[in-house]
Amino acid sequence: MLNIGHRGAKGYFPENTLLSINKAIELGADWVEIDVRWLDGEIIVFHDADVDRTTDGSGLLQNYSYKELKQLDAGGGENVPTLKDVIQEINGRVGLIIELKSLAVAKPVADLLRQLSDNDWKNKKLIVSSFNMGALKQVFELSPNIQLGVLVKQNIKTGFDWAAKLKAHSLHVSLTFISREIVEKAHFLGLKVYVYTVNELNDIKQMRKINIDGIFCDYPDRVKST
């Protein structure tokens, strides 16, 4: 079962920062997951539509220029990184899951990843995921070799339908709605199943029992210890 650091090691360090990503790797993560948005011509690693929760700034993200955003403290003195920054920092040490937070960021991400086509780790250890099927469809059309992950909440049937249309690598399912039956169906169809967000030890153990392929966890060391 893959140990996927959720936004790095979000439970311990400022999410979606290089610090958090490096600490997740130190704590035993096999992969890390980050969120990306498109701002002022840059692919930034950022979850929310506003800056209040994760930085010392306030207001809507879209009201900031990239230069202004870089001046904010994202926690512990960290800056908001770009996707390029994260790829360079990881340097193939672990896998990377890139969650698209909007349709606008889909083409820029596909364009950037095409530039990395000669980088061997990229093809085998990189997944682009999203709840936005339009964004995933755009990546699929622009770069069909990129592995895709279909994010679903309770709409499991729709998730399976989209996974088939997009020839997805994996289905990413909420812990609230996962079941052994979903796992068995996905595996029959050749899909990996990754579950979010699994932080409690009992839940981690249960995911192992039902043969989950990987879990997103805010505390990567907990997965390693179970």
C-alpha cells in the first residue's frame, strides 16, 4: 500500500511547501500529493481560492500577482512554490500526484509535463488528478501518456465512467465512501484505488485489509508504523 503524503506532511508542516514535501519524504512517504492553480502565468502549488488560511495574507488569490504571492509567508518562513520548484526539489526521489484545482491550470500542467517526457521518473511516478473532469479531459487530449487519477466523493459510478473514458490509471475515493466492493470492481477493471484522507491508525489498518493500493495521509510516519 503506497504511503502518499497529503500536501506533503500536512499534519506536521505548512501544507504544499517545499519544507512539508521534504519532511514527508523523510517520514517515509512513497509519493507526495500537491494542489496546483494557475496564477499570473505561473503554476503555483496552492489549495484554496483565497490566501487567508495558509498564508499571512488575506483576500482572494486571484487578486494577487505572482510576485506579491511570493512575498507572503506560507508558514515557517516558507514561500508558495511553483510546480517547477516541486519537481526540481523531488528530483525523482518519490512519486508525485498533482491535483488540478481548476480548468485553467490543465493546459499549463500538460505543457510543462510534456517538456519532461525524457525524464524516466515522470512517466512511472507521476499522476495528474482532479475532481474537475473537464480539466482531466483536457490533459488527456493534450498528453494521453500522462497517468490520470479520477477524484470522486460519493459519485462512485460517475467516477468509474470517467475513468473508462479517460483511460485513467487510478480512482481516488473518499474514506467515507470506500468499500471492499469498490476496490474489487476497480481492480477487475485494471484501476488502482487510492483513498483520502486516512489519518487514524485503525483506518490505516482497515485500508490494508481491503487491499487498497495507496492512501493519502497527513502523517506519513503513521502509515509506515502500521
